[in-house]
Amino acid sequence: MKSAIAAGMLALVSAATCLVLAPAASAAPAACVTSTLTTGSNEGVGTQVRKSSTSSCGDLNLTYSDDKTQYGNDGYAGRLYHTSSSSWVTCTAGYVWAFDGSHSVNDSKYWLCTDVSDNTLFTVASAANGGDTVRITH
């Protein structure tokens, strides 16, 4: 009898745990997605990524940069692929100068592109050379 009561209590606790966890599983998507890219050369094309369709971020934010030259800094520009013209276009922010390291997602200085539509193909170009590592939060 005691084992039957214990088994019943365990089943009840397990069911309650599942009910508590269920809402978390269906919560809204994360606010932003981060992608690591290798930059292209000046006005060039590096790693290509699509703007997340599950993110509520509308911008391409430079949140980390690592210039592979001896200088430790470079200018970075977001570039969007325009299907209507089949060409890459540099965003209006142009080249944003950044030292190696992390950058705040809230610092508008590092917003390479703004109001980017979901699923838009994008890349990042370096002003001085290509091959740098950057993280874009989008």
C-alpha cells in the first residue's frame, strides 16, 4: 500500500513538473541571434548569412571584431544582397572603425545596418583587408 501511495505521489509530482515546464517551451524566440563571420576585403563579400527570421532584432550589430593584421583594428561595413539588382550594397552606416574585442549591442556606433528584413542575405567587409573574424548580432 505504501509503495502504491509513493508511486502515485511521484506520478503527481512528475505531471506537475511537466505542466510548469510546458509554457517555457512555447515562449517567444530569443531577442537576437549571433553569427560569426569572416570578412571580405574592401567592398567585398565574406561569409554570407541570412538575417534571422525568428529574431526581434532589426539591425546588424557588430558585437565582436578581431582584425587579423598587426594593427588590431579595422573598419567594418555591413553589406546586403539586393535580389532586384543581383548585387551587394553597402549599408548607409558605411565603414565603422572598431578595435579588437567585444562591442555593446546597445552602442549605436556599431550598428552596421538598420531595419534589415528577415531572411535578407548579408555579409561584412573590412576596410583594410579581408579575413577578419566578426560576430554580428541580428
